Amino acid sequence: MIQFLVNRELRSEQQLDPNLTVLNYLREHLGKSGTKEGCASGDCGACTVVVGELDGERVRYRTLNSCLTFVASLHGKQLISVEDLKHQGKLHSVQQAMVDCHGSQCGFCTPGFVMSLFALQKKADGFDKAETLEALAGNLCRCTGYRPIIDAAEQACCQKQPDQFDAFEADTVAQLKAIAPRETAELNSGDKRCLLPLTIADLADIYAANPDARLLAGGTDLALEVTQFHRQLPVMIYVGHIESMKRVDVTADSIEIGAATALSDCYAALAKDYPDFGELLHRFASLQIRNQGTLGGNIGNASPIGDAPPLLIALGAKIVLRKGSDSRTIALEDYFLDYKVTARQEGEFIEKIIVPRAQAKLAFRAYKVSKRLDDDISAVCAAFNLRIEDGVVQEARIAFGGMAAIPKRAAACEAALTGAACDSEAVERACEALAEDFTPLSDFRASKEYRLLIAQNLLRKFFLELQAPEVETRVTAYV
């Protein structure tokens, strides 16, 4: 059985299809049709809801795409939809701001925008335009009405008023504490089930007993099998309650990130040591996706266009793989074998990612090229990590995404640079070597010729920025 709050109403569910999304649960089981389905792939934001979780003695509110969230992941949490904002016949202040600023046109996207504004207002201390644009980047308005929506955000954040969620926060905290998971739970519909372990040891045992189960963390990729390809997932194991897999531990030598850590929670540690990594995370899908998707999931799905793996490979990151009581540590670059084929064995899962701390002598840069600046998938993602002393490249680690069937190091390019002076001739030799490293494909994102040229130009850009750091644009390159 799983338990969660819908606003402040306790819901207990035992026999429910684990493949059911929160979007369909709201619309079909609760009759709450304010939350809309626009794309069923996490791109448009019309289905945005807010989930509240315990954060000490407070409730932390975050936006999620309900179309990509399986209902089992609500266990122990609070679900808030657009219907819950109006209180005692009065619109919530973010709803009123949308009315006052004429932020709604056709209205289909409006509930999603309202929920993103609600979460923004909860964390905001005044109006910050950059923070607002980040909060709304995952919400698309087909009527192109963004200016009044931003005006509404400014009004909502500058004229912030206490609401019913503030008034009842202590009660909500008490309710969430009462339903906090204390043992492995299960949601079972007879032919399908989802298991929710609380410890790594429990996960290892359950996965060993169910090697064909699909591991569910954020679900932003896995849910597409249900919503886009209409497949059934007979057995899932949700890892989002395993606290040790949601930790970020920073030591003198490394940043250790649990595989179930949401991308939003990885940001502070990675951005502090590697500002370019932080900048790229700002462009990693949308805030809704980053609040839900995990670093382990981005690695585990083995996509050749995942944004994080090229950066982690260039940094020399390692991953810890666990099977039963045994674990092994391998270099991340050795995890990817072929398209969607990895070194992970049956019953083995990613426990954590180990990223070396930044070193003063290493120059790290990352670039993402995509058709849209925000909320888009890379055509090419490049990461460069070089140790340069006295104008000579002593060590080079260069990795690309979107250039091969896997995220991959550019071995010939690295060899061309290692031991060479940082001059234009060496850079051009390294650019030519990229053609030996990669034979990219053409698809709807980019042609093979464009991909190779972009990869070469990003290498040139990297060296230009090293020579003139004041012209850096880092990961803001896009086409």
C-alpha cells in the first residue's frame, strides 16, 4: 500500500496500476481535470503539478511533469494541483496575478503556468527575472503570451501574501511525518506491481529476486515507454526513498553523488567546482525535469545525447555498481559499450557517481549546441578538460555526446594535443583528428557534416576562450 496527501486529504492506494501516471490519476480517478495533457513527454508543461516533501520542519515545494510521474512515486508526499490553490472562494495570489496581468489567452497552458508560478513564489524572495525565466522555461504558451505571464510572476513575487499552505504547514508536516515510509511498500494491480525499498540492501535483494524489473528513479525517460510507446511495465522498483542514494557528499578529493539524486540537488556541488557544469544544468531540459530526473538515470539510460555523461567522462568520473552485497567501481567511459548497451550486469545497479574535485591546473569547459536555448536536447555536447603548463598541453581529456552511438572520448584529438604547444597549428591538427574519432550520423537535429564542423569549432572556441577569457560564453552556444 502507498499513502500520500492530495492537498491535505490522505489517500491510501493498494490495488492501482503502477503504470498509471499522476496526470491520469488526477483526471480519471479524482475528477480533477484542471491539469492538462499537452504532449505526454514532459516538453510543454501543461501538466505541471507541485509536490511537497518534508525538509526538516518545513515543506519543500517543487514542480513536476505529472505526465511523466508514476503514481507510486507519490508515496509519503503531498500532491498539489491547480484545483487546490483557490481557497474559501478566493483565487490564490498567483492566479489573481495571472488575471490582473492578462496572462491567460486560450487558457490550455494556464494551469501549468499557475503551478510553476506557485512553486516560484514559495521559494522566491522578491522578483528575479533570471530565476523566473528558469522556472517558466518548461511551460510553453502556444499563443506567445510570455510578457504578461512574466508580469504576473513579478506581481506574485513582489506582492507575496500568506496563503492556506502557510497557515496549514504545521499540520501538513505532521501528516507527512505520519505517512513517512518505514518499510518496503508495494503497489499491486494483480498483473503489474511496483516495489518501493528504503535501503540499498533491500534494493539489492529485491532486484536480485526480480532481475527483469525496471528501476524507477525520476522516471522522466522510463515513463515515455508508457506514454509514447504504449508499453506495459510489469515490474518496477522505485529507488526514490533510499536516502543514501540521494546524498551529495563532498570530500577533499571527490564529489560523491547518489544515483537517485535529483539533478536540481546536484547543482550546488557541481557548479561550485565546475561553473560550466552548473551552466549546462541550467539548460538540461526544464526545471520540472531537473526536479525529478536523476544523474544516475541520465547515465543509466545510456543515451548518446545525454547531457551529463560527456562532461563526467571528461572529468574522469567513476561509478559504483552494486549487485547484492558486492560492488565494483569503474571509469564512466568504460560503462558505455554500444548504443544502449552498457557494462552493467544482470541485477546490478548504479549506486553512486564519483567526480574528482577541481584542480587549479586543469582547464574545464563545456558546450551544448541545440536548436533552442532552453528545454531542448543536444545536437552536440562537448566537454574539454586540459592540463596546460608553460603553454604546453600536458594532459587532455575530451568527450562528446551526439557524435557517436555512445558518449565517447576523442582519443585521436587528445593524442594530437598532448605534448603540443597551445598554438593555432596544434589546434588545427586536433580538429582534423576529430574526423578520425567520429563518424556522426544525420538526423532531424543535425546533419553529420554539421556535427563534425560544430565539434571542430567548439574545440577552436575552447582555445580562444583560454587565450581571452573575457569573451567566454560557455554553454550558451546554440543554433
